[in-house]
Amino acid sequence: MNGKCNCGSVSFEISGALPALYHCYCTLCQKQGGGASNAATIVYLENFQWISGERKIEKWQKDTGFSSHFCIDCGSPVPNEFRSKYVWIPFGLMEGVSPVVRANLWLNSKPGWAAPIALERNYDSAPDNIAEFVEYLNAIEHV
Ligand SMILES: [Zn+2]
Ligand SMILES: [Zn+2]
């Protein structure tokens, strides 16, 4: 399954089973995406491949570790690798797939104007155990 930014400069491919996605309501994601939350997922590095445009990516890194990677031509957020084994995927870039939506993150900072949505998991802030959370997102049950 493939994804790309608005202008198409940056494109990538995800292999393996389609992961579930989550909405993150942290204040950083609000400003990064311009909305109440980011719709995203996290995949294992070995299931991720750039197709084009790696040189078109600019990065902004906050002292706390949050980093925002974006296409320098169109400004779309683009995937970024973290902890040397995961890749964060802004899900709006994906094309032609319909994932299961499993979790809300950072409900403590959800703005009052955001539509209420209760999901299978609802975290007040970030999950304590990222490894477990990534496993959960990628544990697709085939029926
Ligand atoms: Zn672009
Ligand atoms: Zn966030």
C-alpha cells in the first residue's frame, strides 16, 4: 500500500498487513496538522520503504523529542523514523485503504470543538509502553 504528499514529491510504500490507526489530540499534533487531532499509525521499519523524495524532506525537532517532518514543496507532513525501528505514518497520505481506527491519544488536550469519538482504547496522554502499542496497532486479525 502506498502513500504520498500533496504534490507527489514524497512517496513511500508499506508492506505487510494494514495497521490500525489512532487519533492523537496532543497540542503538537494539533498545530502540525492544523486540526483537532492527527490520524496516524506506526509501522515497523522493515515494513517501510521510501519510493521517492527523501531529499525533499525538511525536519523540525523540538527539545522534548517531538519531530515534524514535512515536504519542502507542499508542506504535507510525511513519515518519520524513530527509535531506529519504527516509522510514524500520517495516515492522510495513504491511498485506497480503509484501516480500523483503534485508539485515541492525549485526550487530556482534546479541544472542546473536536467531535467526540470513543474508541477501543482511550489514553489521557501517550501510551506508557510504545512497543506494546505498536504491536497492538499491527495485530490485525484476519477473518
Ligand atoms: Zn509534497
Ligand atoms: Zn500527538
